[in-house]
Amino acid sequence: METPLGDVLEAEFNFHERLVRLAVEIKEEKGRMYSSTVRNGTVLQEKDISSGRAYPVFRKLWPFRDYFSSLPDNDLILSIGGCYDIFPPIQQEYQERRNGFGRDSGFPRSSRYDSVFGIIRETRFQRWKRRRREEREARGTLWERFKRRFWGDLQDISLSCGIAYFVYLFYYDYVVLGWSLAALGMATGLLDFLVRKRSVLFTKVLSFLSLGSYFFYTGYVYF
């Protein structure tokens, strides 16, 4: 078959010998051809056909594993035996989930042949730095986060202060006002967490709790 990018794939199967020959002609490499001969999951020969020399072709065949896996000949797929991550479709999905990589990933996790294929992988420190950078980019800058939260938090503060004011006008009691402010502070935190599905602004919650504690103390001690 020919892929949408112009690469040519070939698969030949000798049923009696259980031999499979896979070959790719890569357009980006000006038509260079690579082949591999497999028997029952064992690679017998890997070759650069253009030069006639032995050559490790894992990196050349692996990107086309989905095409080879979709071949309708189950005996052929079973004879390949998982080489180059070529599996029947259902088993391939299971293998990808188990190994922790998907069809869109660059290379599998195995590092056995990294030095041969020239694959450069992230160190743990580089992976940690990349994840931190992605998290910062997802959160946005401080100004962007401020703009996203400003109106919602302003509404919470205004509404809570208004409710607390009406409670004070109704009871004329600093103790009740203190309890009201503390309860409203907790309510705004739960509103952020449960309804808006965002992190709680502890500054807002602690402000209400502190103000409520002040009025409660004042009303309890002096009135």
C-alpha cells in the first residue's frame, strides 16, 4: 500500500515457513528501502535494501505499525509476534495502555535500543521542568489569573457583605454578625470549589473569618 505521505509499505507471508517480510520505501529519504524478516516473533534479518547492508530498521518500521496491524491476515500478524509493536488491533490498544504510551507518541518507553536508533529521551529533571512549564502555561500569568477571578470574587464579597449588613440591621448584635461573616466566608470557599470548579481563594475566606472573629470577640466581651 501507499500511505497519504507517499511511503510504500509491503508485507509478504510464507504460511508454511511462518516467515514474514516487511518492507518500507520512505519518500522523505528519496525512496530508500528497508526490510525485516520475522519468524514467530523473532527478527531474523534487518536490512537496508538500497545499500544491501544489514541495518537496524526498528525506527523505520515502528511509525507504520498501525498500517501493518490493520492487515486482515491474522496468521501474518501472529507470526510477527509483536515485533515493532505490531499487534492485532485489540491487543495493540491493550499493549499501549499497559506501556503508558498512545498512538500519537513519538517512541515507546523501552530504552533498550536508544543508543542504536539515536533516540534522546528526557531525564527526570527535564521531565519535571517540562511539566512545571506546562502547568504555568495552563494557569496563565498573574494578571490573566487576576482578570479571570476578579469579577466572581468581587460579587462574592459584595453579596456577602450585603447579607451580613442586613443581618446586623435585623439583630443589632455583633456576636450574630461575627457568626454570619464566618459562615459566609466558608460559603464563598465552597462556592468556588463545588460550583465554579476552581481553587479556593484563601485570602477571601480568611478575611471573612478574621472579620467575623473580630466582631464576635467585640460583641462577646464588650456588649
